[in-house]
Amino acid sequence: MRTAYSVETVRTAERELMARLPEGALMQRAAAGLAAACADALGRVYGSRVVLLVGSGDNGGDALYAGARLARRGAGVSAVLLAPERAHAGGLEALRRAGGRVTGADGAEALVERADLIVDGIVGIGGKGGLRPAAVPLAEAAERARAAVVAVDLPSGIDADTGEVRGRAVRADLTVTFGTHKPGLLIDPAREHAGSVRLVDIGLSLPPVPELEALQHADVARLLPVPAAETDKYRRGVVGIAAGSARYPGAAVLAVAGALRGGAGAVRYVGPAGQAVIARFPETLVSDRGPKHAGRVQAWVVGPGVGDDAATVAEVLAADVPVLIDADGLRLADPAAVRARRAPTLMTPHAGEAAALLGVEREEVEGGRLSAVRELAGRYSATVLLKGSTTLVAGVGGGPVRVNPTGTPWLATAGSGDVLSGFAGSLLAAGLSTVDAGSVAAYLHGLAGRLRADGAPVGAQDVASGIVEAWRSVMRG
């Protein structure tokens, strides 16, 4: 499990560790890891041109000490100071002793553009808002340069705690972060600025409950339902799918496609698209008598393509089993009925749907995904899976938010979300919790999209069929 902690938690852990270490030892650990990462990025250190963009405080100090290590290995290192009077004194002295050069920010853009490697040490994890005006020309020069950009702890200008980017920010090819991941390194739009992320262990003692967590292959393999020898189809769970309409029969077909690959023993379909579903998937148990008369299920999926069928949505919400609400169901569901449910509920909006539920603009949700998913979970007393470039899963009552590390932009295609909802609903029926079902489904759905796309366009049916391949990949490790 990959974890991320808030700035406050990291700073508390750093203070506790510094109290037990000789003065400056913690910064030297960070600088050593940063210098090693820079050397790897350069390939050949001797004779290379390295430019450090140095702000005030410890972040700039890390960059200066790392620059000194590179200078001792033969690199030509220049430090551009954005706040000369507040630059880290010990780091400056170390760089000068190693033969590095120091210059001011005025007119330094040409120096940046000629570099082989640029180190972003402008702002640390406490920075708020975008870059200050004096730093913007240097960040723009770094974007024009052919050099690799390495960010110290996080790209300057992003919000470490939320992943928001309010103004200009550095775009890094590599971020070297210390002690633990910060939430902003895992959540868009900030994640797009981080590039690859390399974690350097500096010995922090962190609390057991993180701010964010991201499943890895081993975690998903542990959570996936595996039938025992004596298991029959009903013991494996039955998922009900209330989806589709005369206008949108494909939504029903795709939701069923996802459900059939989610580990449940059987899929019951209820709705007007039964002919289309049975033609494509004859193993589906089809009914047109409504959810109440469909037979026993262990979980329901409601909403994809149902149009304005509020009665079906209300009927499903009244069921005393886990329910996943998606698409049209999100619009039609009575908030009071969702909050009043005793069985678990999983809502799966994309950013536009989340914005409508919260009464804000879509851009507000996309720019502040973490706060949006938490607010929705609290407002509806439900687990919320917020789909998008970074898919987040927030449970009821707080706790770590799960961030999905898989996926591809090619998944932004019609019907992909219907497949995800059916898949996650099947995992609910197989016995997973709402948080586990949502995050495991997002992980394998994203992996399936990546495997099937392989750099080219992919359709929703391709993603559905790719889930089996992704499942096998995870189980094999």
C-alpha cells in the first residue's frame, strides 16, 4: 500500500526526528537522496551543467547541499537565488566550497535554458497558491529548456495537501520526495506537474492512519474474491443491474458486461433492455417486472442509462442490500433516501455529476478533487467514488481516501463508466465493502484500459473484456 500524509503530520514527524539527530543530519539525508536521483537523471555527472532554483528555507537548503555533492563529482553547478538574504546559509557555504557558482534571479533565464539538469528548490511543502511573480520567468525558462527538471519534495506552486494548483507551477520530470508521499503528488491537477515520483526514506516515524492510500498489485490480489471448492453460484453472490432504457440499451449491456467479470456468481438484469442484454450475454437472468420481483440479490447497481425512471431508482434504494448509484441514478436519487439507507451505498459520479450534486461548477470539482469527494461522502452518508484523471474513493466517517494509481486517458470514452459500475457492483455482491469494491474495481478497470489501449484508442467493450486479463495480471503479481 502506498500512503501519503499531510504537511502537518510530516512536519511533526520531522521535528521529532530532528530532536534525536545531530543538527543538520536530516537535511543531509534528504540531500544525499536528492543528489543520487539527480545523478541518475543525468547519467554522466562530470562536465554536466546543473542549475539550482533556490528559494528560502529548508527546501532551498536541500537543493544547495545536493548541488554541492554534484559539484564535488565534477558537475558545473550554478545556484539562482530568488531570495538571497534568506537563502540557507549552510547550504550556500557548502556549494561555494565545492566550487559552485551563485547568482541572482534577474536575467538568469538564459542560464536555465542552457542547463543539462534543473533542480526546483523554490518552494517547500508549506507553499500556498501558485508561484510568486519573480519565480514565474524561471519556471517558464525551465519549460523551454531541454533539460530534465527535478523537483525537491514537490513541484513549486502546487498545494501539497490537496493537489490543487492555483496559479503557475513548476512542471517536473521527476519529483524526489522525502519520508512519505504528499497528497498533492498523487492527485490531479498537481500530479500532472510531478512527473515520476521517487521516495527517499529519511527515517520518519509516521502514524498508522494516512491521509491517502493507493492500492498496489498485492493489495488488490488480497482483496479479490476467490471461490472455494464447495462454492456455488449463489454463495458467490448475485448482483442486480437496473439500467438501460429504450433510448440507451447499450448502457445496460455494458453494465452487465462489467458485472459478469466481477466475481459474483450470477447477474440479474431488470429493465427494458432485456432483449439486448440476453442477445449479448445469454447467461444473464433477465426480468422486466421491476427490482422488487427480480429475485434475491446481494447488491444492486442502478442508474446507467435509465433516463427519467425515478421509480426504479427509488425501488432499488429501498432494498436492504448494498447499492451502487451511477449516472442517471445520481440525478434521480432522493438525497434523504440515500442518507436514510441502513445498508451500504456507493456513489460513482464523474466531475460533472459531482458538481451538480454539490451545486458548484465542474471546474471547482476538477481543481479540488479531494475536498469534493470528502464533501459528497459526508453530505450523502455514502462511500463516493469520484471518477476522472485521478479517481478517488472516500468512505463514510472519514479515514484515508483511496487514490487509484492505474488508468489511461483513453478510458475517457462512452460507456467506460457503465462497465466500471457493473464491475464494482459485482464485487459488492461478492462481499467486498463499498470502499474496497470501489477501489479494487477502479484499479482493475484502469489496468484493463491501459492493457487494452496500449497507446491507441480503446472502446468500453474492450475495457470490459480486458478486466479478465488485468485480474490475472494482479493475481500473478
